[in-house]
Amino acid sequence: MNTFFKKITTLLFITLFIKGIVWALLVPLWHFPDEQAHFGHVAFIAEGGDLKRHGKYPDLTEEIYVSEDILGTKRDIKGNNRFTFHPQYRLDYSENLTGPEEEKIKTLPLETRKNLVYKESAYYPHFFYQLSSLVYKLFYKANLFIRVFALRLFWLSAYFLMIWFVFKSAQLIFPQNQLAVAIITLLTSFHPMLSFVSAGVTSDNLHNLLFTAVVYFGLKIIAQPKWYDFLGLTLTLGLGMINKQQFFIAFLIITPSLLFALFKQPKRNLKYFLFLPLAFLIAYLLAPNRITNLFSLIAQGKIPYLKLKPSVRQIKSNYKLLEHFIWTLEHTVKEVLPWYWGVFNWLGVALPRWINRVLMRLLALAGLGLIIKLVNIIKQKKLTRQDLLLGFIIWTAIAYFVALMVWDWTFTRNNGFSFGFQGRYYFPVIVSHMILLFIGIRELASLFGKRLTRYFLLILSLWFIFLNLAALYTVTNSYYNTTSLKTFIIQASQYKPFFAKGWWLITALILYLISCFVLVYNLTKMIFKSKLKP
């Protein structure tokens, strides 16, 4: 069985690597979530912009601004562009591999990189963008397309490492069940919207990685902590604090694990807690102003990022948390959940309706299975280690949802409208979602016997592989003519670097399809020919 498992794991990560490249190469420039703003922040730093002036004056380079104007992604005063909510809109394509105005973008003078003409940047902490600026500078002599796509490919490494933490987390919960580990890793890695987001230039990639690491260290500290787990958690918390504001939710997430470790073996684990204050030292060394401002807020008795204006200045001061909770549940079911699985082309293209209906029913079945699982745990009257780990996974999913909801409640009271959450905002705890999905489906399927359980697990795995391919087709079909392979390759090659054109693109697509086929074949053998208990 170990041979099977190693083979499946190797195939899975190879397929994951190819899949990431295909997504990164196929999606046009500036069509990942706010990619132009994130890359604009990178360019601002790389071109020597004054960080003290960032956000106060124009911070977008003329080079990026001109490319947005040509490619139809320049926003109007309402924040919309030619693609926003208009899936029928397409660029004009030429009859060869070079777009009509591609050379104009490639040959823009160097001074257009220095000239700041517009305000459109990702106004997040600078850490992600400072790291990205190193890649930008490495390819500085190259044209805009090469610099952007090189950065896309570079940050795929964060996605691969994130999936590795998913893999290790699944091993902690199912130490004797390699099939469960393989399937949970597959569900996460083939999640369509996660595949889409992770192939673009966005600080979400680093945020999702670091938060997934927090979940893993939380599980590890409950299961069997070592000194290096506390050290790893310390490093993760330090980096997370200077990457995104919402990472502070991680301190809420990790608290039960730390309390459990302290309660279980106080003498052994208390000394490891000395690592944790180093998180603030790491953050201070990398971003001193950010940490200084944080402690200043705390000294004033303010909780960062949950700040309410005085009642006289609140637009909806009488808006109750319960009201917002009810609204959030309705909004989540109607919009957030469908977008969680996939929304593309500047929010204008979602997965086919029948696919979303299947997914909603799948979630309902998984929810029913989880209820059965929890009832069985209660009947046992004794918690196993796996039960404790499952409890932590449930906690992470609920706590993250509640934390975002409370923040949105304060935002709504202050501004009179909701921030407008998208499904991808919950990806920091997607490892928890996919573990719960797997457990729920497996628990429900087990009511029908071991043989049928294997069929259910195989169908679930095949469904997610199909789901990713369907999403990839949905995205490409929204931009290019897919009725003819030749026309598709010609259009998909335009406004791209040389390594995303013609035969390079065809080769990547063929390798992806072959790797999916080989993975499916071997996964089927693993499920039906192994002695592993599902």
C-alpha cells in the first residue's frame, strides 16, 4: 500500500504543478482578482516609489495604465471596466499569435515605468510586494508580459507549499488512512476557484499559505507537539502579521490548541511558549512601522480592524449583530457559496448552473454526514485524539466565518453597506472545509457498506478533477473562441509572453490532460485494489 500511496502522492503533485502552470498561462493579463492593482503595488516599490506617499498620490505606472486601457481593464469612476458583468465582451484578436496592439505594450519607453499617473494599487502591507519586487527586478529588462507572468509562476510556489500543509494536516487526522489523505489533498488542490486565484499575482497566495500553516501547527500542537512546531508557528505568525490585516484572526484560531497543550502537559510545553513572543520581534524587524502602529492601537484599548466610529458618526448605529448574522447567512447561500467554487472574468462568469446545483447538494449531504459523525462521537462518551483534531477543524471554520462576519458588521455600521464578501475570502481555512467535506461524505456513505463507500469516494475524487477541467474550460471559453483548436490557440497566445504562445501552450495543455488521466487511472487502482479501509 505504501508503494501505491507514494505513487499517487507523486502523481498528484506533478499534476498540481502542471495544472498551476496551465491556469497561469491561459488567463489573460489583469484577469485574476485585482491583479493590476497588486502588480501595480509591486511596480511602485520596484521602481523606487516613496512608501510614505503610497495611497496619497498617484501610484500606478503609466506602463500599466496604458496596458489596462488597451486590454479593456481600466476602471471607470464606479470601479467597472469593459469586462465587469459583461461576459459577452471580448478583445479584438488578430489572425496570428501576436495581438493587434501587443507590440505597443511591449515597446513602451522605460520612462513609462517611472511615471505615476493614476491611483490604483493594492493598499495592503508592503511585505508581499517587497518580495515580489525582487522577481520584478530580476526580469527588469524584459517586457511587461514577461514580468507579470514570471511573477505568476513564482508565486505558484506558495500554492504548492500550501497544498503540502494540507497533505500534512490530513496525515495528522488520518494517520492510518492513506486513502483519506490522498483524497483530501486532491479535493483541495483541484478546487476550481482556489486553482484560479493561486495562479495570479495577489497577496492572497501568501495569506492562504500562512493561514493553512497555522491550521497545521494547531493540529500538530494538539496531536504531538515538538519544539520546532512552536518555532514554526512563531515564524508563521510573524510573517502573517505583516502580510495582511485579517491575519490577526489567526491568534483567535490558534488559542484552543495552545490552551490544550498547556493543560495537557504544562511542564513540558510551557517552555515552548517562550517562542511565541518572537513572532512580534520577527514582524518588527521586517516591518517596524506596522508593529509600532499595532501596539499603539492596543495601548489605546482598540482592537485592530474592529474599530467602530462613535455612535454619532455611525451611519447605521442601530444595526444589530443578529440582523447582520441573518443577512450574512442569506447572502452566503445566495452568492458567496456559488462564488466560492468559481467566479471569473471580472465577476461576469460563474460555473454552469447545473454544476453549482450539484455542489450545493454535495454540501448538504456532507452536512448531514457531519451531523451523523458528531452524534456518534457524543454517543461514545469518550473523545479520541481524532475527535479532538476534528473539533479543532470545526472550530477553525466557524471562528473564521464569525470573525469576518463581525468585522463586516462593524464596516456596515460605519459605512451603511456591507463590504461585499466573495467566496475566495474564506480560502485561508479551505483545508478545514475540504476535511469536513470528506468526513461528511465518507460518514454518510459508510451507512451503505464498505464497497459502496469506495464508489462514493472515487466519484467524489473524479468529480473534483472534472470540476477543475470544467472551470478551466469555462474561463477560456469566456475569452477565446473554442470551437476550433487552431483559433483557440491563436487567440489564447495573444498578449502573452513567448512561453505562453503556440506550441508552448499546446504542450502545457496536453501534459495536463495526460497527467489527469494517469492520476485517475492510478487513483482508481488504489481505491479498489488496496486493502486499505476507507
